[in-house]
Amino acid sequence: MSRPARFRPLAAGCAALALLVAPAQAADLGVRGATWAVAEPDLLEQLEARLQDMERSGALARFEAEARGRARTRLEAPEPVPGIAPARERRIRTFDPSVTVAADIRGADGTLVAAAGTRIDPFLHAPLTSDLLFIDGRREAEVVWALEHGRPAKVVLLAGRPLALARIHGRPFFFDQGGRIAARLGLRFTPSLVTRAGARLRIAEIPVEERESGR
């Protein structure tokens, strides 16, 4: 007895579903063309092999020597702070180093440390115990001026070779890396003598002339 026409699409659908879920049985058609295993080179192995090649050729030693040379050059002869010129007239000004808190500062437990608008005096936390002498270490007259300063002081170079001067004179010479201190204090001329004046800083620009040779 034949199925009614309305059941024929349903039967066809069931047959198709049975083909999808039934175990696949396919014939072995053999190999068609060459095949290769999928593989990606290990990045660490490549780097290690490259380093070994550089070591054998001497390139690694040259690279390390060049890196040490560049680092030593930055220490021996740092980039001068831009915009610095010798002082031509004596000028004195004051600078307020206090900082105004822009937003509330709280500790890890939420305790209020400083409220927004509070003015903080850095001298309360890091007092200035010695004068600061900002000089151009390339000018001998400024170096002599700093060495002849009669009070305890730290010499800060805005240009020049701090390590070479330290070896020559047997005392430390600091360097304002990146000109951050000079920018903060608005230093544009050397030598500049920075001393404490109450809650402020006193900044004096002091002209010095190069001494004639033989004198």
C-alpha cells in the first residue's frame, strides 16, 4: 500500500537525516599528489640559532661592545640641557617650590592624606641642606667658580663631562639628566646659585669670565 502524498516529503527528510548520522563508509581512493605534515618553526629555536651564528661570527661580541660604548658615552658625555647660555648680568629672583594638590590624596586604607587645594612645602619632607651650583662644565671659569664656593654645595652640570671632572678634582659632579631640574626652576643661565631663603628658593645668576691663559 503506497504512502499518502503528504507523508512523502517527511520520509525523504528522515532518510537524509539517517544518512548524516549513520557511520560513514567510504572507499580508500589512495594518495593523490605529495603531502607534508603541517609544522611551524619554533621562534625560540630560531632566535637561539641566530644568536649562536652571531657568536660564532663575532657579531654578538661586536654588538655587546657597541652597546657598552653607547652607555658609557651617555655617562661620560650626556646631552647638554638645551637653551642654556652663560650669564651676562647678575640677577636674583625667588622661587616658590611648594606644590598645590589638584585632587584628594588618600592612603591605601582610604584615609585622607592631603585634601585638594592643599599647598605642600617640600622642605618639610626633604630639607635643602647645601647650596646647589648649576654650571656649564665645558667652561673652565664656571668649574673654578664652583670649586671655590665657600659653603657646602652640590655641583650640578647642565652640560659637560661629570665623570671626567670628578676624576680630575676628586669630588662628585652631578648632571641634570633631561634638564628636569632646570625646567622646574626656570634656569636658563649659568652659573646659577640656588640657596634656601625661608620657605622659598633664592636663585642668583652670576656672570664669570674666562681667565686668560697663563694667569
